[in-house]
Amino acid sequence: MAKNFILWAVIAAVLMMVFNNFQNVGKGKEYSYSEFITAVESGQVEKVTISGQTISGVNSGGEAFETILPVYDDKLMDTLLNNHVQVLGEKPEKQGFFTQLLLASLPILIIIAVFMLFMRQMQGGGGGKGGPMAFGKSKAKLLSEDQIKTTFEDVAGCDEAKEDVKELVEFLRDPGKYQRLGGKIPRGVLMVGQPGTGKTLLAKAIAGEARVPFFSISGSDFVEMFVGVGASRVRDMFEQAKKQAPCIIFIDEIDAVGRSRGVGIGGGNDEREQTLNQLLVEMDGFEVNDGIIVIAATNRPDVLDPALLRPGRFDRQVVVGLPDIRGREQILNVHMRKVPLADDVNASIIARGTPGFSGADLANLVNEAALFAARSNRNLVTMEEFEKAKDKILMGAERKTMVMSEKEKTNTAYHEAGHAIVGRMVPEHDPVYKVSIIPRGRALGVTMFLPEEDRHSISKRGIESNICSLYGGRIAEEMTLGKDGVTTGASNDIERATKYARNYVTKWGLSEKLGAQLYTEEEQNGYLGSSGGGQMSHLSDETARVIDAEVRNLLDVCYQRASKILEENRDKLELMKDALMEYETIDADQIDDIMAGKKPRPPKSWGDNGSGPAAPAEESRDMASDADDDAVGDPAGEQN
């Protein structure tokens, strides 16, 4: 707006200058008033034109002239007439009606313009679409059937979810097939799943397959600072959808507006609750909404209002879970289509090594591998780049420039070797995938375990084995440095082992002494002064003491078991330490050699980039003390 004003001002100034120049062209010689009177009295002036204080005329030679009347001269007309000068006059300029109206209304127009500007700014920016009058209008983006290119072929790793929604496509293509039997198009579909599992992609694929218009909006777009605006936007969105029916309305992150009522501080009259009420009414069938399917996505179905979840509103709930090993392979194949691959790339091997990855994680994995290949100036993405990308995502980026003393490096090697050896010797433990003493993230070293297959539960024996492997690092430090030389690097291992043990006793009912009983309460969100108390607030003091004793006993037993394993395999501990000091990172092949009592072979990539040790550093292993699950000794494939 300001730029346009400045531009028009410049144009007006230029035009005025040009106009004035044209006017100046017509001007003649300038006389002083005394020269003018002398010329009149001498008979040299033929004709004059008087306009206010300006006198212009023509002398006897036909030359034009001009003079200014300095003061009012009542004898001027007598002088002119006595000397036979032809006198002409000009009408005073009179402003037109429209000019007067414009000048009078200019202040009002300025006030209106400022008001409209403020209204537009309050709606989310001056450049927003809709204008000042679109305050309560829907912000949903409409994609026509020609604009949506996504189909079910682009969605992989969620076959069950696709089967659930394929019926919707048939509904939209041929509603009469079902209406003949008394069936109605489902009003709503709620997609539930962790972030990155493909909920939004699946909704677009439904619209792309059915070839119907697709309205897309976020739950936060309904909520405004003014009460009633969100409800108005819901009404407007459904009105627009009725005109486009059959169509799909997709509401992403519906928990922003669909959160349970009655917990707010607005007494039920706040903006979010009014918006939810209007959404419930629109979906309830007070008006005929046939042909409109509402698809909503959320990763927090537990916080949604029960009225939103009942049949008639959201008739179907589709769970889009994390992909299994077959699903991960399919997702990788979809994303690998866009990347030039070498012949050695095997999607099934990558899928096996990425447990717990979502579709978004796998897309990021392929992208990181492509970036690694580009940095190496390669034309194809090889398996080596995929391994590097996987390690970076699972364990964090390498910090090879970190300075580390030889003593610190040796201690880290013993620590990680302890994790790996115990993990190999205990039953029902995930195989060791990689051991590294290159600092990654906040950890100075990493021992990585990967499951051979997707696992949805874990046995009592497996939990005890995990606790043993977690203590392996600390025990190895104790064996090599003595009890006084144990470092703080195992703090995260201890934290995770204690968490395992406490859940073992209180949550999973695996303790023989306490039996199969729940002794813990789920974490309650302390919202608006809800009653607090810890997880043990409902237990007696005696029961709490028994639980603590049982947890301590389990940890002590696992600690002693891991100590015995390492003492019996002290030679293998030294072999693995030497291998880590030489190669910094060893794989399953080197670990197999060590467990067989042989000197390990060099890693596959040692000849290519093994140019020496990572530089390491004089920082304490306490860096891992408050790290997350990627810290020292963390089994990367496990979540608890």
C-alpha cells in the first residue's frame, strides 16, 4: 500500500512539472509595473488581459508580455481606456462538484482505509487471502480432482489401513451400489497413528483414487482469538463442501479443536469449545450432508471428546501403525524410485535394520543416503551410504574432531566391549550389530543391538538379559580401573536398568515374591489442580519397602551374573578393546572372530576410509549422564 502511494506521488509530481513547462512556453517578456504603465502611456500596448494580479498582453509590435500588479491601482482602468487599450477579463476558476465532494470526504475515506487495514492484520497478516470481510470464512484449501496426483500406489506399509478405506473410494465412485441396500456413506473416518506413519498421505490417496474434490485444513485454523469465529468457519466450510459434494474434508491434527470439554477455564463458552460444538452439530445430521466424508487425523486419540468419537460422527477408526519389516521394505521401494541406486542396494536388509522406523523416518533415511553419496561425488547411492545414514539416524552424527585422551579412549573401549560381550552371552538378547568408540551425539561410544525380527513383546528372560547387558559397561570399567576408577559414563545405563527392573516388579507382574499384580499408577497429567501424589501414593509403606527390596535384589542378581560372564571372558574383553582401539568401529563379523578367540579381521570399509582414529578428547564420560536412549550402551532398536 505504501509503495503504491509513493509511486503515484512521483507520477503526479512529474506530470505537474511537465504541465508547468507547457504553461511557461506560452509566457512572453516580463515587464515591471512601471515599465508597463510607461508603455501604455506611450501607446505601445494594444491589448491586455487582467486575471487577478497578473496582467498579460500584446504590444504594438505583436510581442507578448506579462506583469504583476503590486498593489491595487484604482486609476489603472482609466489609464488603459484613455490610451485606447483593449481590456479583457478572465472568469475566476470555480471548483467542480466532484472536486468539492472529494475534498470533503477525504478524512472519512482515510479513517475507513485504516480500519480495514487493522481488520486485515488481525486475521493473520495483510497479505492473507479473503480480505477484511472474510473474517468468519473457512480457511480450508480446496484441491480439485485434477490437482491430486496421489494414489494408493504411493502409500505403502499400511495394507490394513488401505483395505479399511478402499470401501470409501467405492462409496464415492458409486454411492447407489450401497444405497440400494439401505447403506449410507460413513460420515467420518478417524485416522489414528504415530507421527510420520502416513495419515495425511492416505487421506490424499482416497481423494485421488475417488477423483473427488478435497478440502484440507488444520485443526488450529478454526481457533481464533475472538469467540464465535471458529464456529462460523466450521459452518462456512460445510456450506462450501455441500456445493462440491461428493467431496472429502480432511482435518489434520483434530486434537487442536476436538479436545475433551469441561477441563477449560472458560466455563464452556471459550472459543475452542464453541468450535467443537459447531463441528459436532454439522456432523450430526441435522442437515443432509450426504456425499461429504470427514477424514480427521490425530496422534492423540485419548484426549478427544467422547461425543466426537461416537458412531454417526466418526463411524470408523482406522489405525495407521508403524510398518512391520515387509511394510518398511515397501516404503523404501517407493522412496528409492526417486534415487539412482547401485546394484548392491538391498531394501530388505535395510528394512531389517530399521525396527521402529515410521514412513517419514524411512524417507529421511533415503534422503540422508543420497546426501552422503553427493558429498562423496558419486553418481549412484550404494549400500555403504545407506549404512552411514542408518547409523547417523540411530546413533547420532559422528564427532570425529572431538579431542580425547588415550586413557579416556581406552576406558570407552573397555566400556563398550563390556556391553557387547555380555549382550552376546546372555539368552534372548538382540544380536550385536555394531560397536563404536567414535563419539556420537552426547555419548562417547555406542554399542548397537538390532533385533533379527520385529518383536512386539519381551519375555522375563529377555528383560533380565537386557539388564545384564546394560551393566556390562560399568562392570568392565570396574575390572580394568578398579572400584575407585569407575567413571560417570554409565549413568544412563544405570537409569535404564533401574527403569527395567521397576517395571519388571510393579507393572509387568514378573516378580515371584509380589506376584502378578499392578503396583503402579499411570502418569496423570496434573491439569488444573488435579490431585497429585507420586506413582506410589496408593501403596502402604510396607509394600513400598518390599518393592524397593525386590527391585534391588533383581538388579544385584543381574549385576553379579554380568560380572561372572565378563570374568570368564576376560581374554575376549581385551581382544575387543584392542580391536576398537585400532579400528574404532567393528561390525558383527569382527565380533564373531573375537568371540571365537581369534584376532578380528579388518572391517569392510577400513581400506576405504579408515585413515586413523577419531580424534578424540579430554572430556569426561559424564557427557552421557543425561543423554537419552542413544547414550552409551543403548540398544538402539529398543523402546521402553
